[in-house]
Amino acid sequence: MAILNRDAILKADDLKKEVVKVPEWGGEVIISTMTGYARDAWEQHLVQSKDGALINVRARLVVATAVDEKGNRLFAEDDVIALGEKSVAALERCVKVAQRLNRLTESELDDLKKN
């Protein structure tokens, strides 16, 4: 295996994506691996939230991981509440893929809640 330099690392397309069928929404959604920055921001919000960090956690995860064909995020942070009003079945389909791609386990979520 080759030793990578700075340019090779920064140019690497390392964000995995997966298409999720969401019949409730009438189509498909692309879910992506989060960047390091996005994961840190997502975790920080959960840790800093004083009034129930897991409220709307599904929508918040979809906001952080749903992307268009070019890899640009579909949603802004301001969309969390509106997205949280959507079908839990649809959100859960996206969340399961986001958890797998981003290596988010239930124990990691429990650890974040404790902090």
C-alpha cells in the first residue's frame, strides 16, 4: 500500500453514499458518510442540549447526512423541526443507513447522552 501525501489525502473521495428508497416521500434519498466536521457538530449538539438531547435526533441525523447527487447537503440546520414532522418510518429508513455508514451504534448514542 502506498504512503499518501497531503494532496492525495485531500483529493480522496472518501465519503461513501447509499441510495435509500423512501416510498412515503415518493422516491429515493442519498445518505452519505458525514465529514469529520459534520460529525463533531452533530455530537456537540447532542452533548450541549440540556432539554433532552435525543429530541428530534432522527431528523438531525438525516439533516447531517442527506445529500444531492453532487454530495451537497439537502437540508440546513433550520430544517430539523420541519423534517422531524415527517413520517417516522421514512426517517427511520434513512437513519438506519446513516447509522451504518457513520458507524453510529446505540452504545455510542448512550455514551453521548451520559456526557
